[in-house]
Amino acid sequence: MARERPATNWDEVPVIMDIPYAARLIGINVDVLTRKCQKGEFPAHKIFRRWRINKEEMINFINSK
């Protein structure tokens, strides 16, 4: 199975993404990011029982750290 090509700039990143995609972007484990979302430590929204992450909120979060 071919690996997905990583995004090389923010223009290639979708506006809304799931946790596995966001975890690959920032280089952490999916389970760790899921726990951070559940605890409110990472900006995410639960939509129909699934976590979704907004690109702009993620960029703002990263820049604030």
C-alpha cells in the first residue's frame, strides 16, 4: 500500500480534517491526540460522534505554543 504524500504547505491541508490526518501533520500518535481532544487540550469538535479539526484553529493553536 502506498503511503500518503505529506502536505508540504498549509494550502494543501483540507479545511476540516480527522484526527489521524492531524496527528500525521503534527507528528504525534493518534491515541495521544484523541485524548488531548477529549480533555479539551487541543482544538477539536465532535460532529456525529467523530472528532473533526479545523485547519485555522489548529494553526492558531500551534502558533500560540
